[in-house]
Amino acid sequence: MIDKIIEEQLEKYIIENYDEYNKNLIRQCQILDEKQDADKHTMRRSMHYELRVLFDETKHLNQSKKKIKDWGRCCCYNIPPFETSPKFAKVLFKFIDEKNMTDVECYKKAGVDRRLFSKIKSDKDYQPSKKTILAFALSLKLNKEETIELLSSGGYTLSHSYLRDVIIEYCITNNIYDIFDVNDLLSRHNEELIIFE
């Protein structure tokens, strides 16, 4: 059960991380609108593309979208093009071993169906939804860096432009790993829950 102190701390965390990002984005747009020089068009296209990539991160990515997203990441963050990250299943099973959990303990604690877990295990190229990956991160009690590594292997990330991600990041940073507690905090902010089946 979530107490009032945690709720107050979360509100502070949201103000510091979520609102500030949006203020910066608005400020960047205002600066762009004031500029009349030649690079204005290029900067606008770059920002539009980056926002499009962030939007696509929340959806299940097929292979071609993943290549486009990787290319966008390269342009924005100077990462070598088409850098191949480890497959999701490989990273997931690495963390299961590191945390000394059995497969059954992991998927039950995450609320993931046995058939879906079998599909992840047998199909090394399977890309689960972001929600499923977050459920595994919580069940394994991964820290922020480990969670980002697991998300990245599935083609996702935690973004301060989404309130849901900021709330989940707060929970992970503050060792709140119970899915029911995380769902409670998400529900209080009218955000999509990590469903526990």
C-alpha cells in the first residue's frame, strides 16, 4: 500500500523531471520561432524527427521501424549507425541468472502468461511490448541502468517526455518493485497500468 509520504515524493519527482522537460521543449520551440536564419529549417526537421522517434518508441516496432529509429538515434546522439544491441531474450535470461531466479518465479512475479514466456524463450527475435518488459524489470528488481539495458534490448527506453515513464523511473529509483504499488501510483495519475494477469 502506498503511503502519503511516497505520494508526496513522487509529486516532487514528477515536477523536477517531467515538467522541466516540457518547459525546455517549449523554450526550444520558442527559440526556433524567433530565429530567421538558414539553419531554422534544418533544426525544425531534426526536432520533428526526434519527436517522431520518441512517439514510435511506445509502439511495438517491426524490423523496418527499428532501423529507422536506430538511424534517428545515430543522428541525434552520435552513435554508430545500425549498432546492434543484444536481443531481448538474451538480456532477460542474463538478468534472471544474475538475480538467482528461476524462469517460473520470474514470469509469475511479472504477471506474464506462461505461453508468452515460452514464445520469448523459443523465438530469440521476439520483441515484446514495453509494458511486458517493464513488468519483467519490476519482477527482477532491476535498478535504473539495468532497466534501461533491458528496455533497450527490446527497442524501447524510459523517456522524461512521458509521465508514465517518469512514474516508473521514480518507483525503480526508490525500490518500489511491487507491481500492485506501481499500478496504484500510475492509476492515481490516470496513466496506463502494468497489468498483472
